[in-house]
Amino acid sequence: MTYFFETYGCQMNLAESASVEQLFLARGWTKADDAETADIAVINTCSVRATAENRVFGRLGWYAGVKAVRSCDKDAKFKSLTKAAALVQNGPRPLTLVVMGCMAERLLKTLKRDYPVVDYVVGTFAKKEFSRIIDAVERNDSPVELDDSQIYQFAATSYEPGAFTTFVPIMHGCNNFCTYCIVPYVRGRELSRPVDEILKEIDVLSSYGVKEITLLGQNVNSYNGPLSKDSEDRIQFPELMERIAVHIRDTASPIGWVRFVSSHPKDLSDTLIDVLAKYPVLCHHIHLPVQHASNRMLKAMNRRYTKEQYLALVDRIRARIPDVSLTTDVMVGFPGETEEDVTELIEFMKQVRYESSFMYYYNPREGTPACTMAGQVPVPVKKERLQRIIDLQLAITGQEMAKRTGNTVQVLVESVSRDNDGELLGKTAQDERVAFAAPRSCIGSFVQVHLDALSGNTFRGTMV
């Protein structure tokens, strides 16, 4: 039997899709080439922005067509579904459609009612129920009732077979309640994974030859985990990072790089900065979402730091880790934002000089405080402000990356370049892209590359 995944949203969703995929593989299932021919299709959803949910709603309409064709409905729409049609030459072939993730949690009680094409709605706390879903499909039973109790369980591993870079979730949920964010409502309160489980997964990943891991959490540096499931002793994120670095060193693990996302500036301590500076296995790249630079906007967003505090943190990071690459998230168009606020943000970005930014305009999310705030900014104004921010960041990105040309750096080779099949594409410890000529046997390995020049946002290099 076969399965197919569509995953939208953050790295946590990618990790959770990979962990659920392990359940299918353990039962002897194989990955389908496409959704039209799969026995189960799983859509892992995001609720951070309305556009992400609207895309899923569109996909549900497409899946309704697939199901109709698979049931041998002669009047079915979507005549272009030739693969699905070919599959049913010898009779109907049912498709089970599962919607999981944050959108599923937000619409837990209504999605299946409003979209009958959906067979199962699996919220963020119910992934443990996938084994029962698989059982029912294998037996060709009617859909089973799922247990939606609010108890989150970490998967043993989020490894995708054959991957040399992977995610390691270390915490789940968020306690911050930024006024624009739906995450605390669909992910729940913070829960930290036991240290021994994290180290055990790292050992498993090492046995698979993994070269890079990224520690994940909605607010990863607020980690406060027990040493084991039954232990009352807890450690915070800096000590966890140090234990991981020492463990990788002492076990002669092939893992060469450790990253983490996503950080909250209020929780990034000087102790963590010192740990990052001390251990070479910890990448000198920090994604540090600022969201805005106007203290008035930061307060309205409930970010719990000021522009001045953030700038002081940046200064401490750069003093201790001179080669650090800083990236961020920037939001414009939050309710009440003025032109003066935007000007302040622009000057701030010129001062900090991020290597790159994820930039977007505020998108109201039902159920969050910001959705009903006064002073909602018209969409055309938000788009114009966002374009100014994008143009500025692109200029800064080129200038900052150009400073690294002429250096020879370690690169993890990831794939064949999409633009030139005679070249490979890799990334640096600072999470910068590099294209260079090299044999395909280098994919999945660390190599030394001289950064010759910059083309757009990608270095051109020579392997040495």
C-alpha cells in the first residue's frame, strides 16, 4: 500500500511529517509518486497566515475530484486526472484523505463537516492516532473515531530515509502569546523533551550517517527540559546545547553541524552566546526574529523587549562571535502602524544589517487579539511598505555577502544545482548558498570551497 504527503508551513511541520512517515514505512508501506495513485494522502497544514489555509481549501476541492474519479464516477469533474482514472480500470480504488497540523487543530470540530472529502482530521496533539488510521485503511474499515486529548507526544525520530540533514524537535508549544500569532492556540503550552530522548535520537541519526541536525521548537531557546522522563532535574537551552556538542564530540559522531530555530530575543542569553562561541560543531548562524523596530509596535505585539534591548543583544553576539550570520523575521502593516514606525524600522535594518530576512505583511488571524485591534492598515498600504523593506534587505544582503568573497569555507554539499547540472549546490555554516563544480559523489559530504564571487544571493565557488 502507498502513502503521499503534502506539507505546508514551518520546519516543525516538515519534522512531524517525517515522523509520521516512519509509521507507514514500519508497516511496509511505500511512498507514492503522486496523490492521485496513493492509498492515503496526508495534508500537513499551517495556520500562521490565511493564505496558507486558503491554499489547503483549494487542494481539498482537487482531492474531491480525485476521490470522484477513484470511485469510478462517470460524471466526475477534473478529467485531467489521468493517473487516477488509469488506476481504477479494474474497479474502484478508495483514497483516504487525512488533514493534520495547525489548521486541523484550529478547525478540529468543523473541517470534516464542512468538507466531507476529508476522512480524518488529526490535530497537533493526535499524531499518535495514525497507527489506528493505518490499521483501518489496511482492513478497509470505516473511519475510526480519534482520541483528541490534549497530550503531546514527541516522536522517537523525525528522520527521513536517506537524508543527511534532518530536524530534531526538542520542544513544542509556546507561552508568549504575541498578539498576532495563532501558534499558542493551536500548539498549546510549552513542553520540553527529555534530554536523554534527544541524545538517543542523535545517536540514531549518527548511525544513519547524518551530517547536520537542526533543533526545533516554536520558541526553541526557552527549552527547560528534564534529564529523563521521570527526572525532576531540569536544564535550560544553553546547557542542552553544550551537552549535545560534547556528546557529538565524545561519540565521534559524523554530525558536523548543529543549528536551532526559532529563537525569541528575550530568551537568548549571554550563556548561550558563550556556548555557541566555544564549540565548533555549533553553527555561527542565528535566526533572531525582531518583527519590528518601533517600541510602540513591539509593545502592541507583546514581544516583551525594546529596540534598545535587541540592539544591545546584537552587539553582544557580534562581539563574542565575529563571523556570525544574523537573519530575522520582519512584519509590516501591524494595526496602528504609521509611516514614522516604518521609517524607524528601515533605519533599524540599516543599522543591524541582517544577511537575510523573512519579510511579510500582517495577516489577521481569527482568535488572536490583533485581529480586532483598531487601526487596521489597508492591504495596498501594507504591500507598498513591504516592498520598501524587501528592496532594502536585498541591497543589504548583497553587500553583506560580498564581504565573504575571497574566503575559503566549509560547505555541506546538498544537491545538483537546478540551474546547471554540471554544478553542485551546498551551504555554509552561516546558511549561505554556494554553487561550484564537483563530482556528484560529494553530495552529503563536507568540502572546502573558495568563495570566488557572488551571483544574486548565491556564492560562486571553487572546491579546494
